[in-house]
Amino acid sequence: MLAQNHIELPEDAQAQFEKLIDALEDLEDVQQVYHNVEFV
């Protein structure tokens, strides 16, 4: 599945977003994490 709309994420929020993605991926029940964020 490819995203049709992309969200631009400013630099100051990138570290927090990456931390969230890492936390989601570390959960045992999570198999895949998808997002539509483009780093600017």
C-alpha cells in the first residue's frame, strides 16, 4: 500500500517521530509500521 498524501515533518519533530516509530516496532504484537511522513 502506497500513501496518496504525504505529511511534511519539520526537523525539530524528527527525533520525536523516530522515537515513536522505534517504540512501536519494539512492541511484540506489532509486525509492520507504516507512515507517510516526508522529512524536510
